[in-house]
Amino acid sequence: MLRCGSPLLQALRMLSSSPSSSLILCNPKLNHLPSSPKPYSILSLSSPLCASCASFDTQRMTLSKRFTAASADPIPTSDPLRPHSSDLTGSESQSLVVVSFYKFADFPDHADLRKPLKLLCQYLFVSGGIILAPEGINGSICGMRESVERVLGFIQSDDRLKGLRQIESPVSAEQEAIHHGHSTSSPLAAGEDAPFRWDHVRVKLKKEIVTLGMPDVSPIEKVGRYVSPKDWNALISDPDTVVIDVRNNYETRIGMFKGAVDPCTAAFREFPSWVEDQFQPDDADVEHEKVKEGSNESITKDAESPKQKMPKRVAMYCTGGIRCEKASSFMLSKGFDEVYHLKGGILKYLEEIPRTESLWEGECFVFDKRVAVEHGLIQGNFKLCYGCKQPVSDADMEAPEWEYGVSCPYCYSTKSEEEKERARARQRQFEAWGIIGGPDKGRRPAAKPDSIKTDQTNDSASG
């Protein structure tokens, strides 16, 4: 039996206003989605579920005591109807928002949250991506404000996940219309210009919510000092402060803080190696001198790859703050004394600091279909190469290596012709159906008519 405080049962309670209320899950637009497990028998509904909505597994779940002891109950006594695009009004509760959030926490039973969280998001038309791991949660979701707030409230019903670090981004009226499917160019989905596909949410289980590849580094135990956006300019303008951008090279390419150091990493897991290659620990100075005195070869090697001494002060930043939590924890473990990081990341800085006072140069890459944002978090000018998921400018799209949905100047030379042809096939599917894989994705192909089989047999015999 499901326990009263379980996340699954809380999500199911969110789906109905009362035990006797009618819950309508049917939506013809969802009929093309892959079928999923059987419905839970504990639901008491006065209206039947359609085939595409019978998606809830009857698998029993053994939940931890921490889940069952959750004191906060986000379930309202009167649950509003499930939102539809036709319900849109001008009210603030019905406006579309994008919210990025994360929280480091001791979360060994994270897998128990996956199914009820995805169920709730699908029911409320909240789209995006969420990662669950033993070290916490990380996500970015899009939906009507009221729906997004209910999802965030449900997540924080677990005491360990209370106090999510959140950053909210506005959505333009044009993006909002596309998000709700008001697009003639995409018959089955919202189209590639929407912040997220309205009918799609991913809730993934991973080892880390942000991959550094060093399990011993824990922001739960120690982390650098947070600096608010209003105090950031003074900190990074100090000549004794080394400012480090901990993002990847495809992100730094389109925007950085003035005077920041770019580690030129292709992935976050490369950051620890860069730090160790770049800086000479203070406690190694004496040993370094001994090596120079005892070996001319060591002197030559040191001259070829000199390291900087530990800076007096380090200030780091990233998109929303999550990578800096791990990076600062790592640097503290390596003996750096003063380690600071921008609270809320670049996004919070662009939200709060006016352009006239800003030390930010360029645009900030974001991990959704907005691609990049500027001051005020308005959508920027970059597009996305769907071949490599890197940002491209108008000039990049004029290059001979550019092929929409296939390649760009940054990935053309790294892709084989076979990879490019697969990308072309994927793009044709999207243009035809508005969804990768077409309307029959996940289904067994229908049996071919006898006439087609006969024709194929004749072709084989003649060929």
C-alpha cells in the first residue's frame, strides 16, 4: 500500500479536487505520445481515462521515512481544473513563466520522486527538464505560473528540498502563443521556437545533478561565499581578485564578464584539471624550490609549464549558480582561502543590474530553446545548431558549413557523412510531423499490405 505522505500519493491527490470529483485527463493532442503503464487502481474517478491518459503504473513503491514524514502538504482543498491553452486569460496566474531551480541535499531515495513528479508535470502541462540525483535536484521548467508554482510546491513538500534556489525568466507574448501550440508550422507540437515543447517533460535519474566526476566534492559540507549581484561589480573590479568563468567554451564564446578568465573547457568535469594545471598551491612552494635546486631537468620542465601562485581572492560565476557551488567546494578543498561566487549566477545579475551599470559583455547561453538571454532576461539573438546544440549567430548561419538541423561551423568537421545523413532524416521528420520520430514513434510498424510484399518479392527476384 502507498503511504499517506508518499510523493506519489501527494501527486495523485493533486490531480483531483475531491474523492468524488470528476477528473478529465483526456487531450487529443497527447494521443500521438508513446503509451505508458497501467493506471493506479487507487484512483476513484467518475469519468473514465482515455487510452493515452492511462499512464500510471501500479508498481508498488517503498518510500523512505523522510518522504512519509513530510509535514508540508501543498494540496489545496479545491483543486482548479487542469489548464488548457483555451483557458488562457490575461491574469498573472495564467501567464507563462520559465523557472530554473536547484538544491543540493542528501537525497538517497531520489528515484522515488521521479514518477509522481513527471505525472504531475504532464497533468499540469508543465514542460522542461528535471534531474534527480543522490545529491539533490536540478531543473528548468515552463508552464502557466499557477501550474509551475504547484510543481515547485510539491517538490518542496520534502523537507530536504525546501528552499529551492530559483530564477524566473519572463516569456514574451509571441513565445507564449507558440508554447501553447498556436503555430501553423507545427501540426502536432508547439514547434522548435517555443521555450520548451509544451507536451514534453523529462525527469531523469543521474549520479550528479551537475557532473564534476568527483564524489568527494560536496557543496552540502562546504561552499564558497555568496555575493549578491549588487555587490558583484565591486568584487570583480578589485585587482587582487581573479575572476573565473566556470562554464564551457561554447557558452563563454557568446558572453563573459569583463576581465574574466576563460578555462576553455569543453565540459564541467574538465574544470578540476584546469585548476590544478593553472595554479601552484602555497604549501608546495618549498617543495618546488627543493626540486629546482636538485634537478636542472625539473627547472626546464617548470619553465615550460609555469603555474601561477594561489590568488589572494577568487570570484567565480556560471549561468544560474549551481556549477559554482561545486567549483567553489572543490577549490576550498584545494587550499584556496577566499572563494566567492555570484549568487543566482549570470541570470540573476542580468535580471537585477541595469545595462548602464553592467560589467557583462555579450549574451548568456541558456539550456532551453531561448538559446540566449540579454539584460532583463529578454531573449537574445543567437539560434541553436541542432546538430551539436551550440549557439550560432547570423554570421555563422551564412557560412558554407551551416545546414539547418544538421551542422554549423563549430561541428561540421567533427561529423561523419553518416551522422549528417541521420540528422537530415531527423529534420525531415520534424518538418513533416512537428515531432522527432513522427506520429508512430514508439509503436510497432504496421504490417505491410500483401500487395507491397508481393511487389518487393518481385523486385528482389528481378534485381
